[in-house]
Amino acid sequence: MNSRQLEKLGVPSECIRDAIQGIQRVVSAGEARSKEVKVTIRAILAAPEEYLSDAYFADFARSLIRERAFVRPEPVAYTTWGEAGIDVASHVQMRQACSVPVATAGALMPDAHVGYGLPIGGVLACDNAVIPYAVGVDIACRMKLSVLDIDPETLESRFPIYCQALEKGTRFGVGAEHERPQSHPVMDRDWSITRITRERRDRAWKQLGTSGSGNHFVEFGTLSLSEPVAELALDPGRYVAIMSHSGSRGAGAAVCSTYSAIAQSRLPQRYQDLGRLAWLDLSSEAGQEYWAAMNLMGEYAAANHEIIHKLVSKLLGASIITGVENHHNFAWKESHQGKKWIVHRKGATPAGMGELGVIPGSMASPAFVVRGKGNPRSLCSASHGAGRRMSRKAARDAFNFKSVKRELEKQGVHILSAGADEVPGVYKDIHDVMREQSDLVEVLARFDPRIVKMCDDGSLAED
């Protein structure tokens, strides 16, 4: 009998292997024919406890009893920040994520909205397991802010040069590349750690120093400090700064899809509804491979930002004097509640005690340089931005980009390129989001966008 025939008899998928092994023992011993085996299987299904000492089917009987006694564990609890601004669908996703059997704790940030698997703004801790889609497609997507040694007044007096620096120093969109591949030590790392990173190395090199689509951006603006920030060696005042948001490009997406597919293929039948929340045991070969590839993608994403900032500042004729960066869409090995867990932050950023980061708003609202407060209830996390309040399709239906662009110019914000799905109205109010997480981070400085460049081809992004 094969698996399909056993399923028709009512054998649970988790018990089929033991049933087949029992059948093989019977056949090898010459004890029964096919018709008699079918009768025996039906009898075991009716009363498995009577076959616990059977020479051939004891394992099948035990697995059948275990399967029937199985009760799916209750989801672990999670704490929410900014409840009033979070829709029901995001909570549905978060509750499902917390029902993953390896989950140990969770949190939902005030920028939360629906994503794939884990919602954007979701934080999920797991026991010795990693969930590729709880990290996300754009592995190690990050924020980087660099302060320049140039007078803020030049944003007006040298406006065309600023625009030219962004236009020539950046590349946006799916498949975007530089004419000449950029150089960075990350390309000297061992990309053969997995098959997918080895195969994607050449393409990743061509895309080095470029940005993706969706909500990824590079912009100039002014950074304002009312108090000195010792970690950045900055005194109170106004500074010109570059801020960027992007991640690991096509290579990161390939790593996610490859290892999420492996994880989903290994999902126990009783957990098939979890779909993209499929996990990999970190002790397994696939789990170790994914972890190594994920960390390489983290270094690659950081290199992308470093090159972008270097190219743009050089074209402007300025030097970088200090900066801050942090990433999201990643998993970290951390200690919480006296235990070592794998903490996934999908569209959420680390906010450990004293840890610096950047939390952006939109193309027309400020970003904030923050210092983490290490709140254990959020697993030392905070939001990664303002968060969407409207889908991309709804945004394109609701807004006329040219009209919005004209209004923003009146406010002193010049948009070089973007799409209607990224206008300010599609985002939550960043000031509300920051108020909701005042127990998670302390605001140190404010960045106000002045010249913004994004992808304008309508490509989608997850967060």
C-alpha cells in the first residue's frame, strides 16, 4: 500500500511513515497479503490501543494515539504599541505568527500593517529556529544617516548641485545597476557559503551601491539638535545630512524565497495553515545555511548604503563627519527573560538600552535619530518608520502624484522621482507613532527632508 491509499483509509499524514514500515515488516515476514493488511490497518485505526504490543504495527499504533491526543498549543502572548492605529488584519497575522510552535514571545510596533507571514512592525522570538519570511524578502533592509561638513545654507544656494548628486550618485528600481561595478570588501567575503549566494554573487556585485523600489529612498535634508549627542560627537545646531533606506536587493530576495520554500516543504501536516511562517531548526543544515546567508546579506545591505553615501557626498563635494544606521528585516540571537532566543524584527528595529537608530516618517515629514530604552516588553524593539495606513493600489487610486508634488514644493520639499503610492498621505502620522513608543526610544535629533529621490516605476515592496 502506498501513501495515497493509506490516506484514503484515514491514516493521518504524520502516521503514514510508521504505517508503511509496519506493512513492510509484515510483507518481509510473509505473514499477510495486501487484502489482509488493509483489514489490519482499519482495525488499528478503530482501536490502536489494542496493537501497542503488536510485533509489526506497535510503532504505528503509538504514533496514531499520539496524533489523536495532540492539542495545538495556545499562541504566545504579544504586547501592542499604538493600538488605535493598527487594523484587525495585522492582529490576525500577529496572532497566527504567535501560534508557531517554536514561538516564545512577541510584540507589535505602532507602525504595524499587513505584510507576508509576520506583519510589518512585528517582533517574534523563537526557540532555536528561524522563520525566513519573518525576516522578510528584503533581508537586512536598513536606514543610514550621514552628517556632512557643509553649510545648511547651501541647500538653497547650491540646490542644482544637490539634485545632480542624487541623480548621478544613485540608481533605483528592480534590476538597477551601476554602469561600472563598485568596489567593497563585502564582495571578497565567502559567497560560496550556500548555493544561492554563490549563484547570485555576480548579480549582487552589479547591483552593489543601488537601491530597490517601493518605499526605498535617498534624500538630502537638515538635521536639527537642541542638545549635544555625545555618541555622534555633534553639538546643538543644524547640519546637512543624507538619509537612505534600502536593503539587500535581488540577492536577499533569492535567499528568502529559496529557504522559505525549504521550510514550507518541511511543515508538519497539522501546521500547513502557517504557510509562509514555516520555520527552520537552527540545528539543521538548512537552518545553518540560511543563517549564514542572512548575515552575509546584512553585510551586503550595509555596503550598499556605504557606497551610496560615498558617491553622493563626493559628487556634492562634501565629506561625512559622523552618522548612524540600523537595520530591520533581520533575526538576532539575543537573551531575553533569562533565555537565549532568535528574535525576528520584520519592519521593526532594535532599541536596546543606549542603542542608536533612525526612524523615518515620509517624504514630507521628519525622521528622528533615537536612543533605545531597552524595554523588555517590546523585546528591546521599536518601529522602523511611520507605517502605511493605505495599500499601494488604494494610494494610486486616491492621489494624483503631480498635484502632490506641486504642494510639497510649496512646503520646501523637492521630489526628484517617486510614485503616488509613496506620497505622505499613505503613511501614519510619524508624530503619533513616536508618542506611542515614547517608552521604547528617546528622541535625540530631527531630520527634515528637502530633496527626495525614489523609484518611480510602480514596483512593489513589502515594507
